[in-house]
Amino acid sequence: MRTASADVRLAADYFDGYATVGLLAVVGVLFIAVAFVAGRLLRPVVPTPEKLLTYECGVDPVGEGWAHTQVRYYVYAFLYVIFAVDSIFLFPWATVFAAPGFGGATLVEMFIFLGFLAVGLLYAWKKGVLEWT
Amino acid sequence: MSDILDVAVRLAAVFVAFLVLPLVLGQTEHKVMAHMQGRLGPMYAGGFHGWAQLMADAVKFAQKEDIVPAGADRRIFQLAPAVALLPYLLVLVVIPIGPGNAVGEFIDAGIFFVLAVLGIGVLGSLMAGWASANKFSLLGGLRTAAQLMAYELPMLLAAASVAMAAGTLSLPGILEAFHWWWVPWQIVGGLVFFTAGLAELQRPPFDMPVADSEIIFGAYTEYTGLRFALFLLAEFAGIVVLCALTTVLFLGGWHGPFGADGLGPVWTLLKTALLAFVVIWLRVSYPRLREDQLQKLAWTVLIPLALAQIALTGVVKVVIQ
């Protein structure tokens, strides 16, 4: 029997690993900081208005850089969000689906799940969403 | 005390690998590309076959003036290279290189962690593309976003298939459960994962976001000196991480035909190096895909393939239980 305190300790152990990841992140940030500071000390700084001009093939830029543009793939973006959120649920399921006592039933469930995804994809395909013109 | 020392040694090892492996890969790329194209490549720096070329490049980059365009979003522009680079360092810590505890740190939800953190790297390119206030950079950034959205999903599904096969999300756990026949069993998933990874790294033939003949250098157009070098380092670190991950998930990591106990790390590195060679090879041999072809490939080929792989994995796994 697991006790409550054992559960707490289990959870603590579970997240222990992320402390090392956090430490490594600190190391990485330090590396970047040292590189940037060293770079500042080493390099020359001689700005001129021409240098600071936005580079667009050598001609003076016309209009603003944050120009309007048609994002043609926004439907893909919706598709992606829907599918990705669905797929996340595969992971917890993947760790237990073949455990004793699950077997065939989970397999059928998986095919239903895949069926949903496949029908969704087919629908988008038939609708012409995957054509890009 | 020994615990602290242990963690310090592991972190130091990961950090050194993070600095050295991308450089080795970069030099290999110079040479492999040169020989595939019937030329010599860099031959002077360092004397022997130009081995120090990347060091010379680094010195050059460090001396160059750092230019932030007057119209740019200064803070974001300056931070973008760090955001692009650091996720690859973090991912390296969970990749097991040999049996036992030859891994930076055991993370139980390893696959999950890796996929989540890898997605952040793309954010760096997006930040760069948007903050540059340059039309070409903006286009490059938008293409990067499109690529992330198309290829994250097949990558996720292919990785889920391996997690199903092993019944765990932890990378060392997956290798513990590995048998040689997993390679043919998961081969489709492996190909999907590798292809999708290439696309996320914007490597040729998926280098539309940095297509130099039409949008200069995409999101990195305005960068100079050290910050530009960090973006390049991120690209090579990304290749190392992708190849190592493919090795661990689909090729059995430290398992080899013989000598699994002593030679584990050698097998991992060998397989990773082989995959990295393929990455370079693809760059030399394939033309660039157009943006709509990219999307189409992901949604009509890779995702159905990945779904089929999941079905196959599920059926085989339940049958052999």
C-alpha cells in the first residue's frame, strides 16, 4: 500500500529531473550572456545611417517592413491546432494501451480515434483546403 | 557532495557535446559537399585540409560589427538567436548515449519534453523574422511558421508510435525495451520523423524559409557577426539533435550487432554520424521544394503514413502480447 507521504515523495522524485534541466538552462543563458558581452568588447561600433538602413537588395526600402501579406496557410493553421491537440492524447494512452487487462478494447478505441483523424483529413482534402492557390 | 559532482560532470559533458559536435558536423559538411561537387573545400586554415576553418569563421564573426537596423524591434531582434539556440542544448540532456545511466538526466516524459522544447527553437526564427522589420525577413518568418505547423504533426505521430511500441515515454526506457526487429517494424515512422525533422530545421530540400535566390536569407537577412553565427550554430546543433533522436527512437540507440556493454556510446555516435551524413547528402542532391508542395507533402503523404504506422504498431503490439 502506498501512503500519502509516499505519493508526495514519488511526485517529488518525478520532478527532480527537471531541476537538472533548469540548471542546464542557466548554464545556457550564461553562455549566451558571456558570448554577447565578449562580442561587445571585441567588435567595432561605427554606425552610420546607411548601415542601419533595412537591407532590401540594395535599393532603399519602400514603405514599412511590417508589410501586409496574405497568409495563405491560415486554414492549415486551424487544421494543425485541431490535429495536434488530438494527438497529444495519444501519449498518455500509448504508455498503457498494451498493459494486461486492456488489449483488444483499447485497440478498437485506437481505430475509432484514427478514424476520426482520417475522416477529418479526408474532409479537408475534399474541401480543397490542401490545395494552395 | 558526490551528487553535486555527478550532476556537474553530466552538465559539463552535455555542454561540451553541444559545443563540439555541431562544429565537427559543420566541418564535415564543408568537406563532404566539396567532394560530392568535385572540389576541395577549405584547405588553408590550420594547415591540414583546412580543419580550423570554422575556428577562423568564428574569429571573423566575433570581429564583425553588430548591426541592428534602425527600424527593427531592438530587444526581440537581439534575443532571437538565443531563443533559437538554447532549446537544442536542453534537448541534449535527455538523450541517452549508452546503456545504464549514460544520460544527462532521466526525464520520465522524455519524448514529450523533447518535442515540446524543440518547438521553441522555431520561435527564434519567427522572432527574428518579425523583429527585423524587413519584408524578406517577414516572408521568411511566415514560411518558417508554415513549416512548423505542417511538420510538427507527423513528427508527433511518428514519435507516438514508438512510445506505443515501448509502452513508455522515457528515452532510456524505450532503448531498454528495444529489439532489433523494431527497426523494420517502425521504419515508416522513422522515415516520417526524419523527414519532418529536416523540414523543421529548414534544411534542404525544405529550405524555403531561407531560400537565398528569392528572399535573401529569410529571417536571418539582417543579422551580422556573432548573432548570425549563433543562428548557424543552432542549425548544426539542430541537425545533431535530430539525428541523435532518430537514432534513439528508431534505430536502437546504443544497441549494436555486438559489444553493447562497452561499445554503446560508439554505436550511438556512429548511427548519429551516419544520419548526419545523409542530411548533408540530401542538401547536395535535391532541389528545393516550393512552399505549397511542402504543405502538400506533409498533409497528404506524411500524416497518412504516420497514422498508418500507428495502426500497424497498435495491432502488432496487441497481437504479440
